[in-house]
Amino acid sequence: MTASLRIAIAGLGTVGAGTIKLLTTHAGDLAKRCGRRIEIAAVSARDRSRDRGIDVSAYRWFDDALDLAGLPEVDVIVELIGGADGTARELLERAIARGKHVVTANKALLAHRGTALARMAEAKGVQLGYEAAVAGGIPIIKTLREGLAGNRIDRVYGILNGTCNYILTAMRETGRDFADVLADAQRLGYAEADPSFDVDGVDAAHKLSILSGVAFGCEIDFAGVHVEGIRQVSALDIAFAGELGYRIKLLGFARPTEAGIEQRVHACMVPVGTSIAHVEGVYNAVVIEGDFVGRNLCEGRGAGAGPTASAVVSDLVDIARGRGQPTFSVPAAELRRLPSAPMARHRGAYYIRLMVVDRPGVIADVAAALRDQEVSLESMLQRARSPGEAVPVVLTTHETEEAAMRRALDRIAGLDSVTEPPHMIRIEAL
Amino acid sequence: MTASLRIAIAGLGTVGAGTIKLLTTHAGDLAKRCGRRIEIAAVSARDRSRDRGIDVSAYRWFDDALDLAGLPEVDVIVELIGGADGTARELLERAIARGKHVVTANKALLAHRGTALARMAEAKGVQLGYEAAVAGGIPIIKTLREGLAGNRIDRVYGILNGTCNYILTAMRETGRDFADVLADAQRLGYAEADPSFDVDGVDAAHKLSILSGVAFGCEIDFAGVHVEGIRQVSALDIAFAGELGYRIKLLGFARPTEAGIEQRVHACMVPVGTSIAHVEGVYNAVVIEGDFVGRNLCEGRGAGAGPTASAVVSDLVDIARGRGQPTFSVPAAELRRLPSAPMARHRGAYYIRLMVVDRPGVIADVAAALRDQEVSLESMLQRARSPGEAVPVVLTTHETEEAAMRRALDRIAGLDSVTEPPHMIRIEAL
């Protein structure tokens, strides 16, 4: 048998501990699958005394993660510290510079510096593994980069944040509002104390920008992602969505268009008959549309110790087997720099919910505002009657341009009889 | 750039033509992804003059596929002839013996001779690629063998035959019976003139036996698969399933049990709230349950020129990149020979539909037959009333052993008031 693959793990939080647990639990089977053992040579974390539910006494300990990069006996650095900059970045750059393979679960770092890191890794002839950075346990990077390598990818989209999907699922099932359900999710450990990273769509946007790079062979462009979260989704909109035959999901979409790469993360309505509408709770799902393969959907847990450890180890198995490939499907030197398509040019259908004073003529004013922007109405729904009071009115439009929709909404918001800012949710036919 | 990977394609039917189309359409992108070009050096088929919608005049032509194995300039033989024996088998064996990599879409051959072929290939140090043999465009072999390599796989199940799924979906949507819908499917090209291979579950069983080998690191045991098809599924049962909160799917299941590997293909009822219940039409889906990753589902087109070509080419890309691995996740020499768990020992819940004469005491007789086998009733439903005539009665049971259920059904079938053989469909909680 070939010599062991020796790894050093930086960061012993949930994922780091899960990775050690996996590597020790399945050491024998992994050796068969790899043709060699995977050996943990060193670990690093801030607090040595913390109880992590695993025994780390057998591994060389370093208080400073950066010291791992200098260990001559280590083949791979596994970075599980996190953060778009700081130690994580410095550790990866030093490790690559010293000719070590690196494996990371760090989506923020890749979203901001993925292209540069890929260039560095390829220049040094080492692998940069990041399966764990996108969609947790779903091997979506391998699927895109290798499994569907025969295809031109036309579109990638998916549910990329389990916290948001959990909240939206619970809102639909219980009829409760966002703030309530978020508080529950925080108690259950499905949402962080500061949830903004998840619920404002930033985490999903990080992952989407990485998927774009792999799918379209282009430089990672996180700044080009249009990002919205789910704070503004109300129980009322979820109920109306059900009535219209939709479910509300936070989706990330990426596709090449004539105006550049369109990348957008926002809540949207998807038809209840689609597979992705039934991906519920903490699950993630990614749909890939390829010219030969057609539509492929992968669903699985998007976070947590076990799924993320599974992804980290799949990268280690590839490295142990000597299986290499360009970081983002084509060599980093050949990644295209593509403009980002402006969201104002996006075309789609829209759901608009207004709170209007229930009196004659209101709908005529709203319809005129849409007509003047050449936005074509598909349906109008006013269930409640309460003369003189504010009642919800729901409109859906045919496909139109976002900029026109925005102009119409501005005018509608200014109408006397409209009592609060319009709620807009995009409708995706999929 | 490294020298081209030179391939020879045997069999120019739908998939062969699709593969050539893909390789020529994406030649430039593939070269970037592989670091070298994939070059078609030779082709073989029975009829040179047939119009395949592609130009094959540039390739060396052989009437006899076996001649391809002898070409010294060829690195990979792509076998798209099909059949569990005959030319396909001889070609693969000869090619491997001559040290050539092989790629095949031939599920029947692998189900019957997969273990032996894997041993031959590994002894010669060549790759045996078969991504296209299971679930068409879904890269499920790569996902199982590499993407989830960190896991002990506890269960694999899925919709493995698009023809059956199309028929069952159309039956549910139209309320029509099997024979009617099959005739339609034949007209539309979704079912063969002789549909038995698909509708009797054999094709799904081939694929399931291959998945078992990869998932559990065991020798392929097609003979150990319990196989039933969908001919006996009636429109009435589909309607009752809907009423009970289920959809009927032809699923293949495989898992290790204390009694050996359980492998079974049959129609079953799955809860309408599960993702797999919503995989409709010609789509396939495979669920993998791993100890660290949890549940993963992959959905995509299970057949057709494009998806199958996509799978064939993913194997070629791996070979072009020099990415190797054991054929069935662990080296063929280490594959375990596991006994097959007898279906009589299977435990599960059951749906039973009887046609009974509508008179007092009938249900008591049926209930007594179940009680005597210690089968516990979960629900009973008799919608129609028609005194003295035959009416349907539906029973569902709690979990019980298949052997006990069979004994109870035999006794029920013999009751005077039961007018036709009981219809039994297994219920899967998933």
C-alpha cells in the first residue's frame, strides 16, 4: 500500500470534530477506497481544553493554525476556520505556496478570493478542494465539474441555505410570521444568534457565485450577485402563494445571458408541481440544466457536522487517489471574465400584494400604473371586502422587465389609496 | 497539451450517435476540461449506410465490433451494443485483455458479469466505466463511489426505470388502465414493442444489482434480486393510493440486513409528502442514505440519447484526466460475497385490495385470516355499497413479515365471498 495521506486540520468546531469522527470511524473502509490510509498528523484550534466529544490527544496540537502550513510531513491542510479573510485566507495561501493540497469548507473566502486561490493552487500543481463549501452533503461540485462534464451548462439554481428553507417551510406549515419562526429556529439551533448572514441571502449568494464559476467556467463574481433575503416574506404572502399554486422558496439562480452572467438570490414563487417546491426544512437542492443531460436535481442536507464532514472527506479521498482536475472545471488561467447582467434587465413574472383602501376606482388606478409601463396583468384577486378599510389585493403579471416593474411599483406606492409599500415576489416558471 | 485520448465506439444506435454528437459539439470545451482532446479513432455498427443524423465518414469503419479491440492506436473502447452476452461481452473482455480502458452503457452485462469484468479490468490496470448503465444522465455511480466515499451506505433505493414511471404517472393523471397507457407509451416511443424487460422490472433489477455492488462493496448478485413489475397495478389501486395519501411507484431497494443483502424491485406506495413521490414521467431518481451525509436524492432523465451520452462522456473525461478508482468502490479482489436476504423475511406494511361480495360477515372472515397470522390491521375502507354484488374493500396493515402476509392472503383468496385474487402492494414509509 502507498504511504498514508497526512492531513492537518485547522478549526475544531462542529465540522472539524465531525471530520475527525468520520475519518476515525471509517478509517479501514477509507483505506480500501483510497488505496492508502488517511492519517491526521496535526490539528489546531483556539482552545485545547474544550470538550468536542472526540479524543484529539493523539494528534500534534498547534494553537496557531498558521503553523500547520510549515509542517513538512503534512500533505493536505484542511481549513475549517471560516471567514472571508484573516487566518483562513493566510493559512490557505501559505499552504499552497508550500506545495500542499488544501481542502476548505469556507464559502465566504471562495466567493471573495476563489479565482485568485485557484490560480495559485494550479500554478503550484496542488488541489484546492471545496466540495463542503456549497450545499453541504450534496456532492454538487463533483457532479457539475466531473459528472456532467460533457455538457454546456445552461442554468444552475437551487435552495442553497437550509436556515431560510427551514423558516419558510415552518411559516407555511404553521401560518406564523417570520419573526416568530426565526425565534424558534434560533432556539432549535437552525439559525444563528445573529441570523443576518443567512436570512439576508448572503450565504446563499456566496454559494451561488461558486457554482457559477464551476458551471460556466468564469471568474467568481460575488459582487455581481443580486441579493435579497426573506425578512420581507409574510405569512399572508405564503397563504396567497398556496392559493395561486405556488410555494415560496429562497432560490439562487445563475445563467449566462447576452448581457452577461445573471446571478440572483431572492425569495420567489415556484409551481407546487415542481420537484424543488417539495424540498422542505433544512434540506438544500440544486438543479443543473445541461444541453445533453437535461435537468438534474440533487437534494440533501445543506449543513451540519455529518454532511459537511462527508464533503470534506470526499475531497480528501480524491487527493489520496491522485484524482486531479482544474479547480473550476477549466484551468484557472482560462476562466472567462464575464460582465454581470444587471437585475434591471431581468425578465420574469411578478406577484404583487398591495394593501389598499376598499373603495371603487382603486384597481383602475393600479391597472393604469401597470399599463403605462407596459406591464401586462395575468390575474387579480381581492378576497376580503371591508368598505373604507385596508384590504389585501393580489396581482400577478405576465413576463415583463424588472425595470418596468420597479417603475410601476414606485407609482403604485404613491397612490393615496395604497396604505403600505407594495410587496413584490418574483414568480419563476422553472 | 498531452496526446489525444483515442476512442473507438461500438454500436451506433441512439446512444452511439448521441455520444458522437456530444463529442463533436463540445470538442473544444472538453479539451479544456480534460487537458487533452478526445478523438474518435474508429467506429463499428452493423449497417454503414443507415442515416443516423451524424456524419461518421471521418472515422475508420469496422463491420465487426470485435476488430476494434485489436487496434493498437485506440486507448478506450466504448461499448454501446447492449445485451448480457455475445458481442458486447466478447468485445469488453478482449479490450480489457489488451490493456484498453472500457466504457459501457450495458446494464444487463454488468448485472450478470460485473464482478468478473471488474476483476479483469483491475488486474490489467484499466478503468471499466459504466456511469451510463444506471439511471442515464444522473451521475449516480460517481456520487456513490466518490462523492459519498466517506460514508457507510445504509440503503439505496430509487426509480430506476423511466418507462414504468411514465406509465404509472400517466395512469394516475388520466385514471386509465395499464394496457391503455402502455399502448400510448409505445406510440410515443417511451416503451418498446416488447415492453416486458421494462414493465416486468428486469431492467430496474439490473440497475439495482449494480448500485448494490457499489454501495455495499459486494459482488454483484442479480439473481438475488426479488423482481416484480407493474402489470398488476390497476387504475383502482392508484385511486385508492391517492385517497390513502400515497403514490404508486416502481422502486428498487437495496440494503444490508442481518440475513444478507436485501434487493427488491416492485411497485409500492410511497407517502405523497416525500420527494420521490413527485418524481414523475420519464425521470429517474436515486436516494442514498449514508451514516454521515444522511439522505441524498438525485433526480434526472433515466434514458435517451442526450442523458446517456452525457454519462458516457463523463467516464471518458475521467479516463482522459487519468482519474482512476476501483470499479465498485473497493478493489474487486476485496468485494464481499454476501448472501441475499430472502423476500419471505422482508418486514413492511401492506395494502390489500379485495373484491368481495357485499354481505355481512365478510370482513370478519378476512380479519380472522389476518389475525391468525398475527398480521395487525391499520385501516379498512369499503366505500361502495352494492348488496350481493362484488365491491372493493381496501385494507392496510401495520408492519409484518412477508411470509405471514402471504399465508394470510392465501387463506383470504380461498374465502367464498372473495371473488378474485387479492391485490397486494407494499407500503414504504421511507
